[in-house]
Amino acid sequence: MTDQQTKTKPQKKSEFLSFGSWHLLMTFFGLTMLIPFVWMVLTSLKPLAELGNDSWLPSEAQWQNYKEVFSVIPFGRFYWNSLFIASWVTFLQVLTSSLAAFSFSRLQWPGRDKVFLLYLSTMMLPGLVMLIPNYQIMVKLGLVNTMPGLILPAAFSAFGTFLLRQFMLTIPSSLDEAAEIDGASKWRVFWEVILPLSRPGLITLTIFTFMGNYHSFFWPLVMMRSVEKYTLPIGLLFFDSERGQSTHLLMAAVTMSVLPLVIIFVVLQKYLTKGIQLGGVKG
């Protein structure tokens, strides 16, 4: 055995141990982050009398808690309202952000970079600062207590524009030039060249936007007056009443509301990772 082979063996062993230790550490942190979800599911299966017990495990799983949720609140209606609003906000935000990102990354026009920095600076404004102006606009437009009143203010996103712009900058400009030589218009270049190549970025923004708006609480609380138009986060407040807090039913409702998001994240996580990685390659 040569000296080179002798040196390579300990080096490979060291790399293997380092790789294994890193994965064990990440596994430990991953399991730690699962603890709240495990507690939530186990609590949702407890009877009311066992909520104060130190034990996490219920003496007997009460699956009827999930059925009882539908008798306490119109869970299906609240669930549909949240899905409807989050879906429309996601669609409009991805559409407007992709159009703005295409303009800021692929088109040349006077003051483009300065306008982009000005637009990006709006991300530094807290949401509460914009609450009163947005509400006043909705009042003047007569959109209070309506679905469009919840959707329209969230249809534009500086973060979404920034994310997609960074992603589109990684696409070679030679593709635009080749398409234009073949007679493609700017719209066709955007629709048939840039958008298909930006799929990971679009999926990443879709996940972020949908999850952020699905559990939106404060803006719907301010805007909505009718119970039948409440979103799910507001509807969950009904479990905290004068008769006490029905924590077991609340956890059952939260479990049912979180499950679709977990499924979406698991299915699309590879696109999410790819989109974040490629979106930060070029500034």
C-alpha cells in the first residue's frame, strides 16, 4: 500500500464521521422542532377532563373531538374562506411579481434600478404602518366586509418581485436575444421563455405567499364584520368563550387546518430549496 493510499483512508474516515455527526445534529434539531406538533396532535385527542394533566398521552384517544369541531363552529365555511382568499392572493401576487420582476431584470428603461430600490425600500415599512391607509382606501372603495377588500391590498409584493428578479437575473440574456431575432415580442419572451425557466422561483413564491396568507389574522379581523365571511384564524377564537377555553377542540381544529400546508410543503420542498438557492446567485 502506497503512502498516498495510507493518507487517503484516514481522510475519508474523518470526512465520513464529520458528515455523520452533522446529520445527527440536524436530525436532533428536526425532531426538536416536531415537539410542538406532537403535543398539538396528542392534545387534540384528549377529553376535556385530562387537559390539565402532566401526561402528554391521552388515556383514550377521543377522535370525536374532530367531529365536535364542526358542531361548535362552521369549520367548513371558515376553511373555504381561508382557501379562497389565500388562493386568489397567491395567484395575483405571483402574477404581478413576475411581471414586475421581468421589467426590472430583462427590460432597459430610464431609472429602472432607482425605481427598483425605491420599491424594495417599502419592505422596511411595518405592516401596522400601512394598516390605517389601506383600511381608509377600502372604506372609500366600499370594500369593507368583502372578499376583494382582503385580496386586493395583498396582491402586490416587493418581496415577491425581489425574489423573482434575482431568479430571472440568472437566466442568460442570450435567450431573450435569440427569441427576439425569431420575431418574438416582449410579452412572448416573458410568457414562453422566462416564465418556464423561472418555475422553481415561481413555486417558491407560491408556497411563501399561500402559507403567509392562509393564516392571516389581523387584516381579516379588521376588515370582516359578518361571521359567514370569517377566515379560519378568526373562527378559532370561538373556542375561547365565557364558558372557558376548549383547548382540545382548538387543537383539533388547528391540526386539520395545518395538515394541508404540511402536505404542500412536503410535496414541493425540492422546488422550494432550488428556488431559494438559485434566487441568491446573482444580485
